[in-house]
Amino acid sequence: MKGRILVVDDEEIVLKSCERILKPEGYEVSTSSSAPKALEMLGQNGSFDVVITDIKMPGMDGIEFMKKLREKDPDISLVLITGYPSQESIKEALALKIVDYLPKPFSPALLAETAGKAIEFRKKTSHPEAGDFGPEMAGKLTGIINAHKGKPGALIPVLQQAQELVGYLPPAVQRHIAHGLNVPVSEVHGVVSFYSFFTMKPKGKHNIRVCLGTACYVKRAEEILHKLRDKLQIDIGEVTADKQFSLESVRCLGACGLAPVVVVDKDTHGSINPVKALDILTQYQ
Ligand code: FES
């Protein structure tokens, strides 16, 4: 199976032809003639890889529908079937990062090509670091989810253990957890972005946090950050090629009396200067 596609259009004939064309291509195809019903399907059946939707539908138009889809699943691949869209709706569709348009009437070849493109797009956004979240990792993650499933407040402990397992919480992991616990992806994403101890970015073996709060800033913290960036050859939010170090900047670590402060993993290094900062690195190599 190449991927799961949901087609939403109020014209039955469009739904039938999409099914007829896409199924032999190896896709699992679901259809709905109404956007609100399609949203319910998304909740029940977990995530689809791609949603192909008409722009003009009674009840809820394609743009409104896509906005709701994005809230439920930020990485879903969207394709818009268009008749004569207004400039305004094109702008909105672009802002929603649709993969492509399908102008009506479209040929079978164009539909198959667009579906393929949308599935590829989904794979890229869902698994930016596929090596970190392969089938083996997915199995372990499912084990964590099953150990907590049905218990009140399961989401946070599952996220904590998932982060320990994977190292961070990329969209693919968040989606897997949402699926497993039967909660919307938007809820998982909301919790991950609210708590600072969750991270959506990969980290190195040693994570360096440079404080740029006022007390540290006036004592050359920015210079320290530049030195570390130059030495490690990475920018803020990145990881070195050997995965040994990652670099972050933060606003006040609550140790202003020790300014300027750099924290490596759980170790606080205070009253440092640009030269000392580089010496500190050697302790972790
Ligand atoms: S400003 Fe750096 S620790 Fe407070």
C-alpha cells in the first residue's frame, strides 16, 4: 500500500473516478461527499497521508475544511480540486501549504501524478529523520503507549518516555502517539509546545544552553555564543555532524548571580568568558 488518501467532493462522479484511478495505483482510498463528515472520519480512522478536496462544497468550503485539517494534523498533504478559484482563495490555499492544485476536469494521469507527489511530500514532512524513527522505534513507542493507554493523564508520561527513547519529539512521533492514545494530533502538539522540557528538535549527546538574559548579556554572553558557534560550526538549534553537541540560547537560567552562564547538559558553568567557554567544551569531548 503506497499510502492512505481521502477524497472529499460533493460530486459523486468525482469520488468514483478518483477511486477508480487511484486504487489500481496501490493507494487505500476513502471518500466523502461532505467536509464535516470527512473531519469525523479523520478522527475515527486516524491520519490519512493525503486529502484531496474540492474547493466549493455546500456546508463547509474547501479552504475552511483544510484549515480544520491542518489543526488536526499539521503535516497532512493537501491537494485542492479547483474549478474557478478566486485570487483570495488561492492565496489562502497557498498559506495552508497545499501540495498542488487539480483543475477540474483533470485527467487520470494528472491525478495519479499529483497523488504520487503528495505522498512523497507527506513522507518528507512526516519522517524528516527517518533513521531516528524506523519500524523498530515505532514498535518500542507502541509498547510505551500501550502501557499507559486508558489511564488518566497518560499523555505526559508517554511523551516523556517517547522523548527518552527517540531523543526528541518530531511530528511523526507526535502523530504516532496521538494515534495510539486516540487523541487529536493538535492536543499532543499543544502539550509538546507548552512545556519547555519537551523538544521537537534533535539534540546532540551534550546540549549546550547559552543564557542571553540581561545579566548575562551585559557580561559578553553574545560573544561567548559566537565563539561556541564558530568552534562547533553550527548555529543555534543545530547539532554537530558527529552528533556530540547541540546549541541553544535561552532567556535567563535563574542563576544571574553567576552571569554569564552556560549550561551543558545538567552542569551549570558560571562567571565564564569566551576563552573559558571553549575550555569547557574539552570536558565533554
Ligand atoms: S540572565 Fe543569565 S542567568 Fe539570568
